[in-house]
Amino acid sequence: MRGSWLRETALTNNIANADTPNYQRQEVDFESTLQTALDSGQSLPEVEFAAHAVPSETGPNGAGVSIDQESARLSENGLDYQALTDVVNVRNGIVRSAIGIL
């Protein structure tokens, strides 16, 4: 959920800076970060996510952000975050049920 939250922040920053000259869009690839952590045996709570600049085609003002593409990415990320939230809620319900707290 931390990675998805950071991606949300990067995407909203991209939209906010769509008209900023020479702005490079930011991306958070938490899927690859998680896969690398799992492959290396790193503990998931220790995983650090980070936004990084992504070179892209620039518009007339030199900014590399498309409002339409960023809006679509933002919607997709919102769905991903909601799915993650649902999984956590189900997991918490199972734990509560197992220990007799309802």
C-alpha cells in the first residue's frame, strides 16, 4: 500500500506540473521493487519505494507530461489501491475472527 500511495503522489505531482517547462514526469515502479525485494530475501517492511524521473516525449513547453495519460494512470492506481485495501480488510477480519473479536 505504501508503494501505491507514493505512486498516487507522483501521479498527482505530474498532473500539477503538466505545464511546468522542462518538468520530467515521475513514476514509482513498486511492482519491480517488490519483486527485487522478494528475490533477494529482503523483509517486506524494509522495502523502500522511490519516485524516479522517466524520460518521455516533451510537449511544446518542454514538459514531458500528458494529462490524459496521467489521469488514466491515476485511475488505474486508485483501483489498485482499493483492491489492496480490500485485501487488508479481509485479512484483518480473518485475524479478528480467529482471536474471537468481532
